[in-house]
Amino acid sequence: MAQRLAIIGGDAGGMSAASIARRRDPDLEVVAYERGVHTSYSACGIPYYVAGLFEDAARLINRSPAKHRANGIDVRTESEVVAIDLAARTLVVRAGDEERVEGFDQLVVATGAEAAPPPVPGAEAIEPARTVQAGERLSAAIARGGGCAVVIGAGYIGLEMAEAFVSRGLNVTMIDQAPQVMGTLDADMAAHVQDAAECHGIRVVLGSGVEEVVTNDDGAPVEVRAGGVCYAADHVVIGTGAKPVVKLAEEAGLALGDSGALRVDDHQRCPGHDGVYAAGDCAESHHRLLDRAVNIQLGTHANKQGRIAGTNATGGDVRFPGIIGTAVSKICRHEVGRTGLSEREAHEAGIDVVSATIKDRTRAGYYPGAGPIWVKLVAEAATGRLLGGQIVGVEGAAKRIDVLATAVWTHLHVDELALLDLSYAPPFSAVYDPLLVAARATAKLL
Amino acid sequence: MAQRLAIIGGDAGGMSAASIARRRDPDLEVVAYERGVHTSYSACGIPYYVAGLFEDAARLINRSPAKHRANGIDVRTESEVVAIDLAARTLVVRAGDEERVEGFDQLVVATGAEAAPPPVPGAEAIEPARTVQAGERLSAAIARGGGCAVVIGAGYIGLEMAEAFVSRGLNVTMIDQAPQVMGTLDADMAAHVQDAAECHGIRVVLGSGVEEVVTNDDGAPVEVRAGGVCYAADHVVIGTGAKPVVKLAEEAGLALGDSGALRVDDHQRCPGHDGVYAAGDCAESHHRLLDRAVNIQLGTHANKQGRIAGTNATGGDVRFPGIIGTAVSKICRHEVGRTGLSEREAHEAGIDVVSATIKDRTRAGYYPGAGPIWVKLVAEAATGRLLGGQIVGVEGAAKRIDVLATAVWTHLHVDELALLDLSYAPPFSAVYDPLLVAARATAKLL
């Protein structure tokens, strides 16, 4: 009898697992349960859709249920798994008014994450802009009118949404209770991002906790109260982070880690449960520098982890090597990248570090279009090993973070980084790449 | 009595040595002899000046003799060193009609490289576009008129100059005897560069050796004959490479390596001659993958080597770690990067490799401005270790080569590269960065 691989969740982690399993084992029955109507869509692209950079929200969908089905994956949309019985190896699946019990041999839990709005009155009335349909509703609401928008949360999603609102011609206020934007950066680097947002016309209100989202009788926002001030708000987006969706798995007896996400080993296996895997935003990842499990919700991790879960669920033996906290974003005129540990994270982890920040230009001085780039490096004081980097700058700045990610990953020391054979041509940098300049500045402190 | 550090050559290598030596030892007398009138200028920027991207050729000068003098370096321009006596530790310096003998305690030879035109009639009449003044003369000649330009040599300098001529409104033919453009790339990747050049309006003639550059009585070019065909040529640039300037040093008894450049150890010392250093285009560099000395003339190496020579000449102890052949260029609509060994170079070195090429996009499909990027990776068959990479693609493509350079440098294997924590956001790539996609494709071949 054919084995049956069940996958809970039809986005990046789940469908990556389904796709690789399908290719590896033609005899396997692969069924994916998705409570929504879409599969494999890019939530990361929603701000750009809302901004109006493209017209058709369907372009956010990387692979539709029909395409997955054509590849031999039994995708069940609008089908929510409401219970897992790990001993009996069955699921209870709710579709419409009907509940059915279905069996599985292997299971991949890829239930993703959900918005974590601040616990204040009215916040629960704001629809999280996390799905294609929610993006469409938000865009349609903007088209219907209203001149003011408030974004709650100044992380990268908040910043991207604030920029999108500006693109749509709105007056935008972005509010965060933290003293800086982008908490994944150190405060000195975040200040450049704040500058970019403000130059783009976004009013940035920091150190100000939201007290209430005031809505009208239709549930539409009217204003946001924060720090005792009222901000008119025809549109509100909440970007205060998300939490892993784990209730179902937890009730079934799968273990959670300290991060609140599902615990997995380096093969994406749920410990103690043979043939049960978890991947993506609902699962933990091993942080190679902190040497502990964390929950960082990014599509890039979800895709890789799903692929590994699907490979191992079909007799493979591949390992997820962990993460180092690399991320990149485009915020108004600036690109922003970070990897490894920030100075603050290193301090919190009790690691003694040195750190240097340099300002340079993205091109040779005489080459048109040169603009500023700031690079901050963090190195272990005892060894000189590069532990992290942050980059803010104009076009061409951010993807340089991948060089630092590779250097962090491979335990490169800053004195070696300073002499690395990186490329040079006038359209791309001065003769010393900014990363080399930053490495030399950091090495001097050792 | 103060020690005296003499430096022969006032460009990247020489002035880097002078500057660091000056900072490290305030008591040292630092004198730099330059036969031209400028110091520390960017020859790499000349094509962009000729293209008209900026008006003032002086912007190519990174640091003038006056600025170096203000920093305490005794710069002697229009002063050519015509003989070195290593035993007596003296130089013969010619300035105007005068020759003087001057002493030194430490010596840095940074005589650079000079054009190596093909040995055909008329080629010697074409002034190499290697100095600020030559660039100015070429630009002025274009301004005076003439509709046709011929570029001899289809390497990166030939391509950059061809693009510059197109920017100035000329009909441009680029001729090379090789069967492909950019010999530092494998032929399959070079084909994309040729496409870009042709789409830009450059006529590319390959496999065609130049037979003669025909000039008029004033020495101005008229036509170029190649492969039996005559090409009208109001302007000619020769970009067939350069050879290290070593005659002076060789006559003094400094050893040359197999590459024809000056032999140095990893401290930039000329073996057997205490206190004598060489740096930059005239010197060899250790190639870390080939494990032998090569002569690759790039400003980035010259600056680093000069700095190391100047540090060691003042009691320091720093090592140049060698190179891996990283280079980048912008050619018409494409950016081009390469690092490590090409497939052809690996074969020539007797290394058994696997290689994969992928085509991807520089941004998420729905994000405006996405364009093609090709990535080719070369890995050692026996171990899976990444040995080299080549990238061609639209804006945002080329500097990714530095990620591969870091991976090659640190002996990363392609299967580990495929799961590396590289950054992702829709303005910069699909959810799998093209480098990860290429690494996975290569790992599959192992």
C-alpha cells in the first residue's frame, strides 16, 4: 500500500516539502492541507503590491493549487486541520461544515505564523496584511479614499508598508514604542534608516506605546492614540511582529522550544515522534552564533527547511545547517542589510566584542550616482573573528551583506577580511571596497 | 641620521607604500619618484571619462603631488629613475636634462605596467590610453570629429572603451583574434557579454588578428586591417593587455618570476635583497588556487601590496595573503564578475571539476525591474569545494561575485553554499538567491 505524506500548511515550508517529496518518490501519496485558498504565495511582496508597483495581486502567487495538483500533489484548500493524533497517525480535517478523519504515515507541520498585535483596544479589528486577499482589501480601501495612514511598528515590515502608503499619496505616521526603528540593527545604524524614512515623508514617532486603535461603527479605523496623542488614521497597518502558529501541534503533544516555536532537530524532525517534521515560521532554527534555537520567520528559511523536511520524510538524510540572522530590505532611498550578531546582541549574549562603523561611497567618487554607504562590523575581541555586520546605503549597498554572511559563516577574521580579494571597478566602489575599509577599521581596534 | 625610503612609481602601489610609511614613521624621509606629472590617479576611470560621464579629467586624480607633499611625502614628478645600484644603495634620477645620484635605505619598486600592443605595423603609433593626459587627448580627438572607432582587443578594457565610444556617438568595431570576448570568462558566459555589447551597437569581430593600423602623415589613424578586411578608423584604442615594467629592476639584479613580473615573497620583499620591496602591476602575486605566482594587474592588488610593502619597510610584519582572480566590470547593460578558476583554467591546471550554469532573475518576478542573471560555478569534483564563479547580468548582478570570492577563499563546499544564510527580499532576488540556486545545481553533479 502506498505511503501517505500529509502536510499541514500550503505556503513556503509546506509546499517546498511537498514538491521535493513528490519528485523523490513517485509512489508516495502527498497531500497538503491549506486553510486558505492560495498556496505558495509571497507575503513579502504584499507591501509592493499595496504600493502599486504591480497591479495584479495574483502575481504574488508563486504556484497555485492547480499547478501543484498538476505536479501530482493533492492540495486541499479551505481545509483546516483541527486535530492531530500522533499515536493513531490521523488528522481531523475541517472543510466547510464537514469534518473528516484522514491518516498519514509521515507528517510535515508547516502552520506558519500569525500576527501578534499589541494588546490594546481596537487592535484586533485591524486585519493583518499577511495574505493575498488581505493585501487586496487594503489596497482597495486606500483606493476608496482617506488621506491619513498610521503604521504601528517600525520594523522592516512596518517600514515597507509605510513606504507603500506614501507611494499611494497618503500622509503616513509610523509609531513604535521602541526608541529606534528596525530593532534588528544597532541604534547608530538604525538612525540612518530613520533618516531615509523621514526624508521620504514618513513621520516617525518613537518611544510611544499605542494605547488604542479607535474604529467607527463599521469597524474601520478612525484614529490611533499613542503616548497620549491622537493620530488621524483612515488606514492602519500593524507590523509588530508575528508569533508561530503552534496550538494544533502543541495539543497533539509536539514539544515547543523556549522561543515558543516547535522544537526540531537538525533534520527538521520533531524529537520523539518518528516521521513527524516541522518547517518554516512555526519551527525553531538553530542560530549558529548564539548556539541555541531561535524563531526567525523568513521565507528563505521556510523554503530550505521545507525542502529538508520533504527530503528526509522520503528516506533522505540532509541536515539544515542553521542560520546566522541574515536579512535585507529596501527602505525608501536606502537598502538595509544585517547578518550575524549586532553589537547589542553580542553584549546580551555575554560576548566581548569590538565594533567599527565606516561611511564610504557606493561608487568611485568620479562615477555618477555614487552615494553613501555605512558599514558596521562586530568582531569577537578575543579572536578577531567576524561575528556580524550591518549595512545601510543607497542602491548597490545591501546585497553586500551576503559577503559578510559568508565571512561570518566561515569564521573569517577581520584582519583576513581586510585583505580579501574582493572585486573592484569604478561603478561599484572606490578601490578599497567599503567592506575592506570596515574590516581594516575593526582590525585596528583588536 | 634619518633613514630614507625611496619609492619608484607614483601611482597606486607606490603611493600606498609612501602613505603608510609616512604615517608609521614620522622620522623617516619618504621620497617618491614619478616620471609623469600626476600621482595616484585612477586609470580604471579613463573609459568613463572618455564616455563623457564626467567633464573634468582631474577627478581621476585621487591624490595630487601637492596633497602628498602636504602629508610629508617628498614627491618628485617628471623624475625618472634610470638606474638602481642595489649594492651602493643609490638611484640615478633623471629630471629634465639633469641626472642625479640619490641614496636610499629602503626601496619600493612600483613601476607599474605598460601597454603591450600587437606587433603589427602602425600599432606603435597609437597612444595607450593609460594616463590622465592620454585620456584627455583621446577625448579631445573624438570631439574634433570622425565617425568611426576601432577597438583592438575585447577584454574588459576594450569593452569599456568600446562602450565609451558608443556613448560619444561613434560607430564602433571591436576586433579580437580570440574566438570570444573577455578571455577571463568561459566561452558560454562570455557569449552573454558579447550579446550585451552587440545590443549596445558595438560590432564585434572575433577570431580576426589585426594585420595593420594604417595612419596618415600626421600619425592619426585611418583604418585598421584585420583578417583581410579594412575597417575605417578615425579613432583607435588598443586594449590587448599590458606587461609589467621591469627593465630597470631587472638590470639592477632583481629577479623576475615566470610571469615576467618581479618576484616577491609574501611580505612583498624582493628575495635576496634586504630592504627592497616591489608592489603593484610590476610584481607577481601568489594565486591561492593555482599555488603559483601570477601577474594580474589590478588597482585593488596594487593598493594592498603597496600598503604591505610600506608597512614592512618601516619595521612592520604583515603578509599579503595572495589573490584568487576576482574581477568585476560593467559592460553596456550587463555587469560581469568572476573569481577563482574558470572551467578552462581548472582544466589547464589539471584539476577535475564539475560546473553548472543557471539563469535566474535579479528580483522577485513581480518586482519591477527584474532582469536576467547567469551564474556559473566551478567545483572540485573530488571534494565539492567551490573553486570559482562567474556572473553576468543586469544591475545588481556583479557584486554578488564577492560572495563567491569569500566562499572560494574560505574553502566552502557547494553543498554548504547551497544552504548558506544569504539575504532575501523581493527587490533583490527570488526567495532562493541565484547563488544558492547555482550551488544546488552544481552540488547535484557531484
